[in-house]
Amino acid sequence: MTHAPLPTARLGAHGPEVGVQGLGCMGMSFGYGPSDARESRATLERALELGVTLYDTADAYGAGDNERFLAPFLAAHRDELVIATKFALSIPPDRPTERVIRNDPPYIRQAVEASLKRLEVDVIDLYYMHRRDVNVPIEETVGVMAELVREGKVKHLGLSEVTAGELRAAHAVHPIAAVQSEWSLFSRDIEAQVVPAAAELGVALVPYSPLGRGFLTGSFARAEELTEGDFRRQQPRFTGENAAANAALLEPVRAVAAAHGASLAQIALAWVQQRAEVHGLPVIPIPGTRKPGRVEENVTAATIRLTEEELGLLDPIAEQVAGGRYADMTFTSAGRE
């Protein structure tokens, strides 16, 4: 199968050029039930062949397992890709299933050293604050992150799930290359304030879960269909009456997909990719997958152009979605705006 070259976009004013679609690697080690390591490794290689150069992980994904899993791939292709990882979700030694948000300077320094060791790299290309601890001034947190840049441990800085005000305050301390937040046909809350602030500051948007955690692909219709241990079983949108109501919202996506001879996933991704033109900023979604064939399918979405009429069918979906992104929205930008 041949594919057109994946276009590129820049992460921030001075960041690296990357393919306009990245790869979320979390599910290869954590969160979505059992995975096949060999198939996941093949997925990484196929993504790179197709022009995907931004690979996203975090220290909290499998308590470091995902970073360790990526290390051999990074070693083989270090000069060809951009590796992004995150800090902030600390795992208490006596409560391994819990996460405690920490943005304090000592923890950041501890976290970056641990990630460098697990990834087996000398420098992290893009280092995100994964979640915001409102008890620590963001200027203090970003100040320490900026020190990591000066020390050569990190190249560029990113923030995840921050408000527009937090982004502006952080950017005043040190240039922010990217903001990562959930953004899809089902989740558009960041468009009110975060996206305009990012466009104003020249910051790229890196949407996670652009496929609605798989729900927008039609691969499952309710949480009970998912394997034990899949964290989506606990998310409000995929349970009970919410799941049934949200499944019905896929009909316009199916209609547009049929018109293009495309999959639901490709239409959902094409919509996200087209946000770059709508809002005037770089948009690099990071759909997660563990199968080479799915990467091929996803990358093709970058070539699909939705018409104004089709966008008109898709745009009303988000306001009809039942249930929140998380049971507790406190730690998202929408929960603090």
C-alpha cells in the first residue's frame, strides 16, 4: 500500500517540525487491556515509515513501563523522531493504583532523571507537565522546567490540560511549544479559551484521544464490551444511558464516511486535522493504536478534505454528548476555566 508523504507542522515558534499526526503510545503498555508487544513494535516502525515522527508517552503509563518499552525503538531511530514524555502523576509506594499530582521542583527533577534513564536517552525532546497542581504556582513549575532546558536535559516544554490563563502565565516564563488536551468531535471545551490563547502565543495543539478513546471509530458501543482492566469502563460517556445516547450520535459520522469511502476513524481524525485551518494554529493529533494497519488508516485521514456541508453535519455532535470526559473534571482545563 502506498501513502502520500505526511505533511509536517512545527511545535511552537522554535520547536521541531513533525508529521501532522503523531502516535499515542500509552495503550501499548497501559490502560486499554492486554497488548501484543511484537505487534506494538511493528506499529512503531510502520508509523515512522509513514512519516509519523512525534511519539507520545508519560512516566505514569504503566509506572514507567511504556517509557521502557519505547527505549529500543528510540535507540534505533533517535535522529529520526521526536519523543515526548510527561511528569506530574506520582505513584505512592503504598498505593500503587493511585496517582497524586505533583508539580513541585524536587519532584520534577526526580522525575526527569527517571524518565531519561527509562527511555535511555540523553535529552527529552518535549517534556510536558501532565496535570496541574493548583497549590504550586505555575511560574515556579515552569521555572524549573526551563532550568532543565538550560541544563540540556530537555529541549522543549509542553503543558497538558491547562487553562488559557495558566498557559499565558507559563509562556511568560519560558516559551511553550505545545499544549496537549482532549479534542475531538465529542470533546470541544478547549475551543472556548485554550485554543485562542495557543493561537495567539504561537503554541501548537496536540489533541489526545482524537478518536474519543475509540468510541468514535464504532469499535465499541458500551463499556461492558471492553476487557477487564480497561480504564474506559469507568468513564461516564461509555456507561449506561450515556453510552446508548452517544452511540446514536455517530450517524452523521457514518454518513460522511460513506460519502468519502472512508472509515469512521478517518472522518473523526480529518475533522481534528482541519481544526488547524479553522483556528489558525498547528494541530498534531496523537491517536493511539497498537496495530500497523490502524496506523495506515489513521495517516490517510490527513489527506481527507471535509466540505463545509459535511462540517455542518459534524459540528453539532459535541454539544449533544452525554456524560463528562472524566467522572472528576477538576484536573482538566475545562474544570478550572
